[in-house]
Amino acid sequence: MLAAGLVVGSIGGGAIGATLASHRNTSSGTTAAATVAGVAAPAPSPGSFAAIYQQTVPGVVTISTEIARGGARSFSQAEGSGIVVDQQGDILTNAHVVAGATQIQVTFNDGHTATGQVKGVDQSADLAVVKVSVSQDQLHPLAIGNSDTLQVGDTALAIGAPFGLPGSFTAGIISGLNRGTTAPNGRALTGMIQTDAPINPGNSGGALLDGRGQLIGVNDSIQSPIEGNVGVGFAIPINRVKALLPSLEKGVAIQHPWLGISGETLTAATADQLGLSEKTGVLVIQVVPGGPSAKAGLQADGQASANDDVITAIDSHSITTIEQLTQYLDTRNVGDHVTLSVTRNGQHISVGVTLGNFQAQPAATP
């Protein structure tokens, strides 16, 4: 589930969508204590979560979009989050936050608003850059961390606008690394950061920070049966973002290498059920017609069967999961030639494939 919030409506018509109700309990004692003599709150302790929040919240924005829905007077509105990455007005967010937007409004933490224009989009990585024209003193880029050094158990802090509540701050830990999810266009995303820092609709495109307040990821999606936080959120690692950001800022189309198959991780139980001699690897379920693997002669029945090819290695790198296959492909370029080690009907063969540029399919394909 993508973590962007959505409200649908029509001009001149009734509102359709979800409304967040807020219930407040007030007490005269609390009100008086907050206003006595205008006493200011004490400065937060250096390195505390409060200090990190004050330091970083100016660099996280709320992104509101309007999307036409089949008529001049019909529209939908969506909200997500964004991250200031430089003092030239570039705002990093998720591609699904701005998908189909006809109008974009960026709201800074101090309430200042500006019109945004999409500068670059990569649907396959679910990343986008929105450009705003504001004074430099309005822009507070976040310090960039190193997502390659993260360990499970490290502090994770999220800032964004869940349910349209700007500047919301949540804390947790890194609860998993190298997780797999799916981009909106069906491409498999691997190497994702998993966190239990509460993330909800509207957090998409917001910041995931480490315990020093450095940006380590872009909050992207949640896994939840109730469309709300259950402690399983995913963020795009900042090191991956850094590799794509220059092209996004220039509006250059980004290509992603593609085999053109649909497959699944082969387990011993599945292998026994199908009567396969190979017990681990990637079971090729479908070969995309006209795709790179189809041209190379890879074979699949369109459903799990004993006739399907099993990929056990790529360029002599052994693989046991589909995530490992996709992660390796992310290190290569479109047009590169790779050699697959394949088991077909009990025979071990090699298949050479020239990688193509990813093409969106109904289901994720590596």
C-alpha cells in the first residue's frame, strides 16, 4: 500500500472520501499552565529527539495535488510529503505522490506555500523531483546520511504529513533491511528499508532519519490490512536516491535493466510438488513476449510447472531468491549482456540475455 493520502471530490458537488476526526479533551488547568507569564519552553537537549526534530522539520514539506477526473469540474485531491534537497528549490518525493497532478502546492513547515512543477519522474524507482521558486532562506536541505551502514535495531525517525497533519514526527527502529516491495508501475523494488516508526497515508515522500538527524531514506509505503500503521513501513534507501537524483533534477529519462520475466523464489516444497530436480533458485513463471528473455530462448508455461526454467545463477553469482536476482540486475545497465545459469528439465544450460529497458507489466517482473 502506497502511503499517500487521497480525498476525492468535485467542484460544485458533494465531497466523497475519508475525513479524519480529531477528538480533543480540554482542561482549564492545562490552558493556564501553557500561557502563564508567556514562559517559553526550555531548549531541547542536544542530540535529543526534540533537538533533531527542530533541526530537520524545516526541511520537510507537505505536497498537495489536484488531479483531473474525466471532466473540467471533477477532480481528486491527494496529499503527501517531500524533502528539501538543495537551495535551488528541488523537492524530493515519491512518483506516486505527484502522479497525474495538474496542480501542485508545496507547503513549508512555517506555513509558506508555493506552486510546484514536476521536474523529473522515475516511476520504476517511485521517485520524483518537484521544483519550487522561493527565496533561499525558505529552503533548508537535510543532511544526507549513508544507508549502506544501517543495521537492524538502529534508530529510525520519520517526518511527514500523515492524514494531512504536517510536521508529524514518529520514532522507531530499523526493523529490517533488503526488503522487497513493488513500484506503482509493477517493477520490483529491492533493498528497501523496513521500519516500525509509524508511517501512514500522507507520509509518502517524507524523510526517514537516523539517530543523528541525517536523511537515510524516503518513506514510500506500508504493508497493512487496515490501510493504517501496523509497524511495517518501507523507505527507499538514500544511497539509491543519490544515484538517481542528478538525472531527476535534470528531467532526464532513467532506464532500468530488465530481463522480461515473471518468477518466484523456488522452495524445496514447491520443487517437490512440481517434481523439479533443482530445489533453490528463481522459478520462471512467465516470459514476456518480445522481451529480452524471450529473445534469448528462456522458457516458461505461464504457470508453475515442471517445464519452467529455473535460474540458479547470473554471471556466475549464485542466486536463491528473486530478490537476489533483482538486486544484481540493479548493478547492471540497459544493453549489458548477462549469462544465466538455468536448469531445464533436469539439464544445466547457459542462456545469454541482453538486458532491455524495463517495460511496465500487469505484475512485477525483474
